[in-house]
Amino acid sequence: MQDIEKRNLIAQWAFDTRPVLLRFHLWLEDVEVERYQADPVSAHSFTPRGIARCLAMTSAATALGTKLFGDYGAGAGKDKATYNQVKKNADAISAYVMSEGLWTTTRTLPENHAIMVSLGEGLMPKAGETPEMGANPLLGFGRVYARPEVARIVDRRVRRLLNEPGHTFEQFYGWLQDRGITVWGAAVDTLENTSRFAEGKPTGPMAVFHLFDSPLTVSRPYESYMGCLTLPRKVAASAERDSVLLDYRTPRKQVMAAIEATYPGIRRENVHVWTLRGKSRVGRLGKLWEEWKALGAHLVEDGWKAPSGLEVFTDSGTYAPTFLVGSWADGAGATHVFLCDGYAATAEAMQAASLSSVLDVDTTMATFSPAFTLPCDAEGKLMQLDPHAPDFARRLGELFGGKVLEAGEVKSYAEAIEEAEAAAMPLKQRVIRADDFLPEKKWGVLASLGYMCDDPYSGAPGVTKVRDGVYKVTTRLATRQASAKMTFTFRLMESLDETRLIFSPLLSRFLAGVDPASRAVKISDSGRIRNELQTMLSQALEHDGEKIRVHLDRVDERVMPKEKQAAIRRVLEWYKASHPVWFSWLELG
């Protein structure tokens, strides 16, 4: 009976996810499901079961393809230029596989539905990185996945939202509702912890995809940072009963008092506070670190072992630690509490906050600027200033202790606030919660994660080779009410070399020296190259109605070397000349 049930389980998953399995030439040999509640996650999802399972399979395929073909560890010990290119190549693979999985999944969407990317990771360099380390391949704002007719309609409205002055998110959303079109918004990081992936670290890299039942209230491509405090929900509930306001702006002395009131007798050294660490973050987080140290808390450091037995890291990766927030008892019966504090990139912050219910945590946020000079408490105040006020420079200087700032500094901070305002980021309230990014009071989320390497916070294993051509991949699906972990066993249906081509962008192949005239051209090449240009070279594209004009001179050669730019131009010129009908949308600047 058990064998029959297992065969039925595998067969049902294979049937539900066949578009993704077929696209990547994968044979599903086994499925193991570990639920954290009695019924399946799909029973709590706003999506049909098949869509939810296809998203899980897309995350698994992204994890597998990136780990196998993204040059894992190839940047270790290399010079900065080589290291940056390894990161970009890995991001290109992960973004491509995720995008292709979404494309095949959305062929089965209801006819009036579309998926639109609202937040994406990869637009900007992170702390301590130089400008060329930003602009990584990504799935960014406005990317639409749907049946062709619906995709064209929604895409036109997205272009209007982007290009028409005064056209607001409310007008965009209202127009969709009036016409009965449902757009699901997504927050995407196709390769979380790219640096650790490039360096070959054994823990951390993963694919993160969050789907919401409406678009997020963001009206422009936007990526910056958010201050974040994530506490066990029991602590927030205890503070509420005592009429204590507990959020990101609360002094940490009061936060510690609330923890002690919730867990009587807890030793302060057993309060584990995870924040990003490193020299580049001293200006922003140094004051916060000292505040927690003075209270006797344990500031989590690299190498500290989580309950999973794996060592954590603090150089990056602000999303995954949320899964450990809570309490546990050690072997001696002593209570331990884990919480996250500090800041995260915008998409990561929103993703983590949206899972507060299922993870039983409380997350509050505040918008930060891209600069790392001011401490956290001043950053939150900075982004609430009016950049157009006549006394803006003076008020900004007050946050720097009365310092008179140079005109260039004042301008850069004003532009950071204006950019956030233009993207409709919530700036004026005391703190931000996930609800502030959604247009409806009631909303749903479906999170889909694929683990490329081991995750110390949840204990989930990364991609594991079973034997030649056979791999195990662990994924997680979660809604606001339910969560489950799935482990898929895949057999590659082609040789490793053939599978590499299946998982690789066409442009990456051409950059590696493949002549486009040497392969059979299909009409699908047109859509694939359009997709890849948006993923890999969004800064070089000018959208003009249905046409896309490519300006390679806009690409910094530190982001993409001149010889690679020239190679892409030759490929695009060949396609345009050889297949003018299929590539009528393409123009070269």
C-alpha cells in the first residue's frame, strides 16, 4: 500500500508540474513532502494547486541549474574583475532559469491573470561593493508573465506607469480591476547570497520567489535598503498586553525588557541577535551593535552554530535568518531566543516580512538610503525629510550632528528620497509592515524557495548528487497559514553537456563563442532573446511602444567588457538581418 501511495504521489506531482519538467528535460524519480500542518500548502494558497506546485518546481530547477552550471566556486581567490564576472554569470543562469520556469508555468494561468515582478534583487551594489558589482542580471520591475494576449495588455499599462508623468499606481491598479484583469505581484531574488556562491561557500545560496495576490504598491524599479526588526510574535504580543509600543524604532532596552517579560528567567547572553556584520557596516550598524552589547545580548558572529548544527554567517543573507526567529531550550533546559535586527535590501525585507504569520514572528521596517554613513536611527528620520523644503540641507545636517554638508552630498540624499517617492515607497508612517506594500487589506502570499547550498537556519540541505545524472533538490512552499518542505529527486534526461545548453541563456552561449548561424533558429529565439536582454542588460534598453532599442554604449565596461558588448551587437545584428520579421521589435542604437 505504501509503495502505491508513493507512486501515486510522484505521478501526481509529475502531472501537475509537467510544463516545467518538460522545459528543463527532467525526470521526476521521487518526491518527499514534510508538512508543518495537516493539509497541503495548496489548500491555503490563492493559486490553483498546479500553479503552486509549478512554482515549487521552478525554484527547484533554478537551484539545480544554477548549482550545476553557474560556475559555483569559480570566483574563489580570483581578481576582482574575474570575481565580478563569475557573480554576473551565476545571476544570469539563475534569472534565466527562473524566468523560463515562470513562462512555462503561466501558460496554464487563468485567462485573465498575469504575474508581474514588482521587486527584484540586483539593480545596485551592496555595502562595500564598487559600482561595477551592481547591475547584475535580474528579474526586475514590470516583467510580465501571462498568456500572450493578456501579457501584451498588461505590458502596455506597465509602460504607461513607467513613462507617463503623473500616472499613479492607483490608476494602474484601478484600470486593471475595471477590466477584470488580475495581476499577481512578485518579489524575486533568483540567487540570494551571490558572493557566497561565487566563492564556493557550503551554506547560504538559494532562490527566493514570493508571489502575492495583487501587485505591490511600487510604481518604479526600486532597490535600496530597509531597516528591519524581526521578533518572536510572543514577544510582540506580551508587549501589547503591557501597552508597550514595540517596533523598529523602539529603544533596544525596551525590546530586551519585553523579551525578559515574555521568557521569565532567560539569561541575557542567551538572547541571540543576528545582524549583518563587517567593517563596511560600522557606520550604519555600529551604534546598534554597542546598544545590544551593553544590554548583555549575544551578537551572533560567523561560526556560531544554529540549532541545526550548521555554522551561520553574517556577511550577507538577511532573508533566511528569519526562519530561525523564535525560542528553544538547549540540552540543559536553558531558554534561548533568536531575533534579527539591522537592515536588509528592499526585496529581502518585504519577502521576510510577508511570512510573519506562518513563521510566528513580528516584523517592522523603515526605509533607508543607499548610503552607509548615518546610523540606523538617523537613517529612518532622513528618509522622512522633504527634499523640496527650503531648509532640507539644514535639517539633513542636523542628522550629521550639525555638520554643514557639501552641495553634492545634499543632492545625493535628496535624490534618494525623490527616487523612493517616485516608486511610491511608504515613507511617512512611523514604521512599515508588509501590509503597507499591498493595496488590499486582505492579501495572500505564496513563497517558493529552492536551496542551492545547505541552509543553517532551517537545516534544509542544498543540491545533492545521488549518482551520475541524478540529484536531490530541497524546496519550501509557504503561505501566511501553512508551510511544507519538498525534496525532489531528478534524473537528467540528457547528457550533462546537453543539459548545460538547456539551462543556459542563448546570449551566454553566443558570448562563449557559439556562432548563431551554426544552430537551428526557431521563432522562440525572438522571445528568448527579448527576455534575456531585459534580464541581463536592462540599463541598455529603451522601450518605444512595441519596440526595444538597445543602446550598448550605456553599459559600463566594468559591468560588461567592451569585447562582450561587441559580441552581443554582432549577434543582434545577425538576427535582425537574417530574421527581420521575427525580430521586428529589435532596434540597435
